[in-house]
Amino acid sequence: MNKATTSTVTAALAAATLAAILTACNANPPRATACSLPEGTDLDRAISAARFDLTTGCEQQFDQYFQRLLTIAEGDPKKDNKAAFSEFLIWANEEGLLSKRQARELYTRYFGVKYVSLISDYSVCAQTCPRRDEVMREMNKELVNKEQGLLKVSADRREYYRANRLFQETELVLEATCEACGPVE
Amino acid sequence: MKTLTIHDWKYRLKLVSRLVTACLLVTPAAVQASPQAPTIQLFPTTVLEEIKHTGDVAAQMETGLQTVIGRLDEQQKLYVESKCEGNEGDPGCERIARQMGKSYLEMLTIMGDRLPEMETAVNNTSASLRKRLRSELGQKKTSWTLQEMLVDAQSDNADKAGRPALRGRSGMRLSDRFHQYYRLVARSGGEVNSSLAVIASDIYLDMQETSGLIARTRDEISRATLMEQLNQSFGTITPEMQEVVAGVKSILFGEDEALMPMTAPPASQPEPVDESPLNL
């Protein structure tokens, strides 16, 4: 009798423990808990893995995931990669991970010719000239991002050349224009 | 602070190169006067007239300098062929040295005579360009719309061979760069605002620099003339004098300096349009 009671209690405890473990697993899927950045060389797979993680608790690490995807894409540079990142960022916007403006700026920062560092609402004399050095430093950093996105990821030398040329032209025109605007008040 | 003297040949080269290249601005002025008015008015008639006048003055100065430099070249050749280097006490060598000194003085005189007019022309052009840059680019544009204008012109001018290299970054001689400016503007028919913005910026910054060089040269020219007159009495050729002549020659006659064009674009291929809706 005692033996039978003990067996019953043991079985009940085991069932309860198993149920508790299963419940915990459902609440916190192992991948999301780990937030492990994608590995390997296949960009499509890496993007799929990133999408899963970013919708299951890892959204705070969006920047790290994005950087990892860029690094993976560098292993197989091709122009199609640009479209893959575009789709990924559109998806991120649809999922609410990024605003539309953030998605656009991030895409343009890495894969566009134009510089988001130059976004401004007021005139060159009023807004840009007083902080020209800072603007140029930001553009310089952005050019490094474009080197990664356009050259290393997308193998798009032509567009990178245009971005580089735009940097130089902007630097020249801003130098002359700011000189013409006069001293900063 | 280092005192700048007229014997500083690099300094002289910069000045002369700007004077020479200014001549090439004349024709673009005529081209830009076409009825197709650009959206931004960086080169209205008044500015074009000033640039043309500056070009005329520079051309006159160039012609005068070219003649005397040619003579100096001949005298230098004779000096070397006569093995005068290290043999300065020889009466024949002294005579050649004095002749070279006279030619050098003549060069200084030409520069001294022409510089005031040149200075006025450069300063007027510079002031006009400053006004246009401030109103058309500085006040009417944001940095974003300025960039959009530059990008649009890149697209419009897919043939990059005719584009100007940029100031101070290409290693290209100024005269070559202005030749490129000319070709670009001559082809444009007034439809390349952003290229005009680049050209206007380039000219303006060059004019600013030239203006400073002229002012300093004028300050130094009388002292340099006095020094050379003293040298005349001893019949010596200073190393600085020889360097100046060699340097000016390289600018006027296109000797020595190698062209280092800006990084060329990759081989042109038909490119798919970037269709991402995210691209700004």
C-alpha cells in the first residue's frame, strides 16, 4: 500500500515537473532567450534566422543583427544583396522594429549614393556652415558605411564611385559657400 | 612667422599658374551667356564680364612673362654650356650672369606693372562670385537640396571623361583642370547647375588664394627688385633665381609636372536602376 502510494506521488511529481518545464519552454523559446547572432555564409538563411529572433524577444539588438548580416553578406558580394537588405529593412518597418524614416536612412547610409548626414531643414548658411566640420566628419563616417554596403556587400563600384565623388564635390562646394556666407556669428 | 620673399619659387609658381589659367575662363563666359538660363544664377552677365576681363589681364601678363622667360631660358642654357657653374670669376660668365639678372629684373617689372590691375580684376571677380554663392547656394539651398543638385548632375553627365577634377585633390595642374572646366561648360548648354556650382566654388576659392598671393607679391616686389639690383653689381646668379625661372617655365610651357588625374571611374557598364523604395 505504502509502496503504491509512493509510486503514485512520484509519478505525479514527475508529471508536474514536466508540465512546468514545457510551459516555461513555450513562454521563452530557446533561440530568443539566447539572441544568438546568425552564423554561416548564407545570407538568406541568416536573414531568416535574424527575422525569427527579432520578432521573438531580440528586437533591442537590431543594430547588432544588421551588422552581422552585413558581415555575412561581405562573404559573397553581389548586387542582389542590395535588394535583400532592402527587403529586410522593409520587413523591419512592417514589424514595427524601425520607423519608415529609420529604415530609409539606414538603407541610404549603406546602399545609397546620397548622404543622410546632410539632411537638414534650413539653409546652408544658417544650419550647415556653423557646423561644417562636424557635418564633414559625419559624411566621412558615412562614406565608410557606403564602402561596406556598396563595395564590400553589393560589389557596386560605380555607385561607390559616385558616392565618393559626391563627398568631394560637397566638401568643395561647402567650403566655398561657407566662406561666401561669412563668419559664423 | 616666416617672411615670404619674391624668391620663394613655389609661391611664385602658384601665382603665375593662377594668372595663366585665368585666361581660359574667357570662352566659358561666352558659352554661358546663351539664352538657356540655368535655374541657379551663379554666372550672370556681370560675373562673366569680370571673369572675361580677369582673363584678358592675365593673358597680357602671361604674354609678357613668356617672352622674358624664353630669353632667360636661352641665357641659362648659354650659362650652362659655357661651364660657368663653379667658374663665376670668369668675365664672360659674369657678363651672362648680369644679362640673366637683367631679364629677371624685367620679369619682376612686368609683374609689378601688371599686378595692380590683376589684383583689382581678381578681387572684383571674387566679390561677385562670393555674392552669387551666398545667395544662390548658401541661402536658397539646404545641404540636402544642394546634395540633390550635385547628384542629379552626376546622373545627367554619365560621360565622366569631361568632368573637372577637384581643386587641390587631383594633383592636376591648374591649367589642365580649367581646360576640363571649359570642356564641361562648353558641352553643357547651361544645364548642369551642379557642375557650375562646383566650378564656381573652385574658381572662387582659387580667386581668394590668388588675391592673397598678389597682395603679398606686391608687398615684396620692390624689395626683391632692390636685392637683384645688388646682385647685378656682383654679377651673380642666385639659386632662387634659377629655381623661379625653371618653375615658371613648367607652368607656362607645360614642362615637367606629371598629370595625376583623379581616380577614374570603373569601366562603364549598363547599370540596373536601384529600385529599392527605401532609397532617399
